[in-house]
Amino acid sequence: MGDWCYASYMSDNQSPAGVRTGAALRSARNSRTTLAAILLLAGLAAVLFRVPAVAAESITGSGCSVSVTGYLTDLAKEYERRTGIKVLVRAGGAAVGIDDLRTGSVDFAASCRAREAGDPPDIQFVQVAWDALVIIVHPSNPVDSIRPQEVRDVYAHKIMNWSQLRGKDMPIKLFISRAKKGLSGVEACTRTLILKGKEPTEGPGVLFLASTGIVEQMVENTPEGFAVSGFTSAQRRSVKMLKVNRVPPTTKNIIEGRYPFRRPLFILLPKNPKPEVKKFLEFVLSAEGQRFIRSRNVVALHDVK
């Protein structure tokens, strides 16, 4: 080390004979101290700021607006906080999610309806929570409660004015979620749970929209608006959820079956999901994942016995 320092740092402070003076020795010691400091800082930087060999992976999902708005976006952020794995989700409707999964555009999907004829047979439907259909109106609407038959009459154009529902004298504007391709989750469940298998009647005052998210936004901004949505997402919107037979939609009433129109919420997987998708689903179904879902005022999977 001494020879290296001597050869490297020989200067005007050294004698011609190669014998280092006191000034030269001090200079060499200072140089060694500076070099050691540089090497130490370089080592710390390598430890603190090194780039991992493999960047954290991300997974993508799409589908049911009720799920994405109601719990899935927040759950994805919580999973990233715990694991560092990004989970990117977007709404658009159950039919969109199923088609995205079929084409391989996403890694998983969300749905608020069960499997229907025409769905790809190799897609796995895994229930993760519960929801209930709710009837939503503008917050300014004085109507407080409705009966199932009255909902059917609105869809059949037998009731077309709010005065027929104990409200103001104004026409009802009915907003319905209808996917361009496939079957919307809310539309499918409305047909099964409320309309007794019948199709809604098309006509004046009826507007079909691409997803439940858009339906909810329309009701938020339309005093005459009327729509069916999901409790899980509607509770996060600036809308009024009507009582049904004077029973309010609450998690307690949904769990106990006092409020009608309960339905399952699903996460959908392809035939051969990525390992990270499997891990995400395991988290969703775990005790911690279910507690997180419940913390969003959503009915967890095992809350319903």
C-alpha cells in the first residue's frame, strides 16, 4: 500500500531521492483518507440504491363496475401496499371483463353475475363477496320506498310519472345498463331477481348505457332519474337508495335476508392464471382480505351463512 501511495502521489513535497518529507506523508495520509471515504460512500450507494435484478410484476383486471368502484380498486391498492405488486383495474361492465379475459387483454376479471350461456367454458368464476340490487334515484327525490311490483311496472312503462310513486309530477327517466356485447351483470340480475325473466320495455324516457358506472353517474345528475344498480358501488355515489317494502338496503339487512335481491360477486380467472394472479386471489379470500372488504361496508363472503 505504501509503495502504491508513493508512486501515485509523488509531488513537489517529495525529495528527489525518493525520501518522503513530513508534508508528503501528511499529503499521502490525507489522500488515503479521502479515497477510503469515497469507497465507503460508493459501497453505501450500491447497497441503498441498487436496482433489483427483476422489477416487481404487475397484473391487470377489468369488468364489473359495481365491484371495481365498490371494493376492488381499494383492495388492489392495499395489496400493492402489502406486497409491492401493482394491480391495475378498470371498470366497464362484467361483459367487458369477460371478453377481455377471453382475448387475454387482462389477467383476471370481475363480475356481478354468475356464468351465463355463451360465456367461455374455461373461465373460472370464484365468488369473493356479496351484493344486492338497489333502486337508485336523485338525492332530491322525495320518494323513500318502493315495492318490487312498482319497479316491474316502471320497466314495463305502466308507471311513467313520479306522481304514480308518491313523488313529484315529473316524467320518469329510466337508465338501464346494457353492454354492447354480452350480458351486463346488473341487467342479468335485474331480469332474474326483479323482472321475473322479462325484458324491459323500450320506449320514450328509457336510455340504455354501456355500464352501471355510467348509469350511476347519470342518476347523480338527473332529478327525474330511476335505475337499478348494486349496493356495493351505489353507496359510494351521490344517489339515494330507495327502501324496498320499507326495508333499507344495509349490510345487516342484506346479510339477514330482510332486504331482497341479494346476489354474489365474483373474480374470474383464465384456465391457466399467472402465479401472481393466484396469489392475489388467495389474498382476496384470506381472513385479512375479507376483513378489508368488510371495512368498505361490503358484505364479505362468509357473512352470509
